[in-house]
Amino acid sequence: MSKEGSSVPDGSKLQQQTDADNTANVKDKKTDKDKPQPKKKKKKNLWALKACIITLFLSLAVNAASELALEGAHIAIAIVITLIIIIIGVIFDIIGTATTSCDIQPFLAMASRKVKGSKTAVKFAKNADVVSSVCNDIIGDICGVVSGVCGAAIASNVTGNFSFWFNVLIYSVVSTLTITGKALGKNYAVNNANKIVLNTAKFISIFVKEG
């Protein structure tokens, strides 16, 4: 008897075809890997340039304002202006230190409950390096320089035999108040970081609408 031709393909041929398909797939994958991947463009960090510009204009504005305020002013008024500038520098130093020490999680929880100022506080925490740079470095340093200028204006009102020692005393008092205020402020900022950041954010949210 003659056997009828079977419609079932030969097993060895099927295996060869499968091996060939697998080899082709591997080659395709290697080809895709070998293709040069598009390079991601790195974002340029222009913060240093922005900080320079901000510092320049703030310094010009604050120095001009202090010069106008101190020109021909009584020594008592000059002392008050100097103390105000020192206090402003200490306050911003506290805010900058608190921002780097705060915990973002409570702010995220508050933001979900739509607590006033919480979204701004989250932005502060996420950009702590920028906020700290503005508060501690830019504003803090400007206040330090201007308070020194104010001290010089106070000292210039005194003439006579004791003018040298009075000048030394004024500069020493201004430096001591600035350094002591910032030292005490940093300790307070670290221990009350979240409270300070949230209160600052609430104050800013009065003038700037939260996104």
C-alpha cells in the first residue's frame, strides 16, 4: 500500500524556521541598541548669573536708600536705621536657614487639605538651595554691608579727640549685633523650621496668589 502525503509539516523544518526567526529577532535588537541614542539636552543653570544681577540691583537700591536717609540725619535716626537693617538681615538669615532645615512632608499633607500658604511652603522646601542663597547670601550680605555704611555715617558725626575710639566702638557694636543676632537666629530656625517656613509662606500668599 502506498502512503498518502501527510499535510503535517516536518518537525525538523519547523525547528529550523523557529531558530531562524529567533536569530533575526536577536539581530534586530542588537541593531536597535547599536543605533546612536539622541542625547538629552542639559538645562543650563543660570542661577549664578541671576544672583549676580539681583545682588547688583538690590545693593544699588538699598545703598541709595540708606544714603538718602542718612544724609544730614540726626545721630539718633542713623542709629535706628542701622538697627532696622541689622534686624532685617537677621530675619532673612532665619528664613534661609529654616528653609534648608524644614521637612516637606507636613507641607504636602497641608496642601492636600488646601491649608493657606502650604503650596508656597512646598515650593520653598523644593527650592531650598535657591531660597537660602537669596535670603542668606544676597539679602543677608547686603544688609551686612549697608549696616557697616550706616555705622560709618554715625561715626562721622563725632569729631574731636575721642573720634578714633568712638569709630572703633561703633564698628565693633554693629559687627557684634549682626553676628550675635544671626547665631541666635540660626539656632531658633533649626528648632522651628517648619513653623517659620509656613508662616513666611502665609505672609507671601497675601500678596502672591498660590498656584
